[in-house]
Amino acid sequence: MAARTPLMAGNWKMNLNHQEAVVLVQKLAWTLSDKKHDPARSEVVVVPPFTDLRSVQTLVDGDRLPIKYAAQDCSAHDSGAYTGEISTSMLTKLGCSYVVLGHSERREYHQESDELVSAKAHKAVEAGLVPIVCVGEGLEVRQAGEHVAHTLAQVEGSLAGFSAEQVAALVVAYEPVWAIGTGEVATPDDAQEVCGAIRARLRELHGDAAADGVRVLYGGSVKAANVGAIMAQPDVDGCLVGGASLQADEFGAICRFY
Ligand code: PEP
């Protein structure tokens, strides 16, 4: 079984203009170099707003930084009369490697369904982008003890139609909604319970190669102080980080968890 390279993705959400983005990426690169970061031991990805991507591309390419970048969403359409949307080909042209899909904020504020997330994920894969597909339960579901069933249903719906080979290359991010931006972090055992269940379900559906290849991230109030315990879990292959990714020192320390 090939080892899964840990992935640390920093979702900036609707923060930082393109000039501020350049400053943060420069500081992050400096921090990683200072900490003697080894890209083989954790893949570092920043997820800026669309308007920052061109500037991040210029900096990363020009200085050959060990940092990849992703978009926060993409369209399920190729091109045409879809005002405000951004296509996957526009993102690959900008050098994006990944695209975050189905983040709980998109599901909640834009009513994104598993079906739409799946359609976007297929467009992303066709274009050569790796989708980071977000799933996870809200507080009421967790309190009712239905978090595993709820999350697995989202995984099945959001990854519908992918072959075993495609699943092996995907990234799934388990983000309990009650732990996002709240400071309330799931315990390492909570993270393992659901990340392990996701991998087990993908094993049932698609076999060993898919389950052993897919990377399952945890997201929800990850910080330098708690990343080590979370990353020690066998089915956690990385983290999707929100607030802490806006501070170069803190995110650099998260990326250098090993
Ligand atoms: C997120 O937005 O995906 C997230 C996990 O945010 P935070 O780390 O701030 O909880």
C-alpha cells in the first residue's frame, strides 16, 4: 500500500485581497523554510478567494515555492451564461491543483446539495483538479448520535458516479459543522471515528485500492497546539484549516506537525 502524503489546506474564506495574499504566502514560505519543512512529509495548500489566485500563481511560480493553491468552489458548467461562476478550466489555467467543494458554508448559505457537489466534483476531475469534498454534521445531528450515518450519506451522495480509480485520488474533508470557527475542536477520537468510518465505507463501495489511496482530512478549529494529536489518528491524512491559516506562523507550524 502506497503511503498517503499528509495534506494541509488553509481555507482563507472571504479574507485577504490580492496584495495581502502575496504578503501571507511570502511569510508562509519563509516560515516553512525556517522550520526546514519537507514537502514529502506534508503537502501545503492555500485556498484563497478567486480574486487572489493570479497573484498567488505569479508568486509561487516565480519563486518556485513549495506551496500549492486551490479554489474555494467551481461551477458545475463548462462555460456560458452563468453570471458570477468560475469554471474548472479557468482554475487549471491559473495553475490550481485542488478545489474545495461542498464546504458547509456553501451547503448552508447557497443550499448546495450532495447532487450539485457531485456534479462539480466530476467537472473538477475531468479538468485535472483534485476535489477536496467537504462533509460533516451539524450540532443537532451530533447530539442525536446520527453523525456517522449523516456523514456517510453525504459521502455517498457527493462522490456518486466515481470509479474506484478516481476515488483513490480524491480528498474528503470531514468537518463537523459545530467545530468550524467555534474554537470547539472535536477530540482526536471523534475525528478518527468518522474519518475511519468514511474510509471503511469507501472500502465497501470501491475496494482496497480506493480506500487506501483516498485522503481523508479533518477540519474544525485545528491549531498548532492540537494538530499533533489529530494527525496521530490512523485515518486522518491531513487537515482543512480555516481561521488559523490566516496567520503564517500558526499555519506553518500546523504544516510542520511531523
Ligand atoms: C473551515 O472553514 O473549513 C474550518 C475548518 O475553519 P476553522 O479552522 O476556523 O474552524
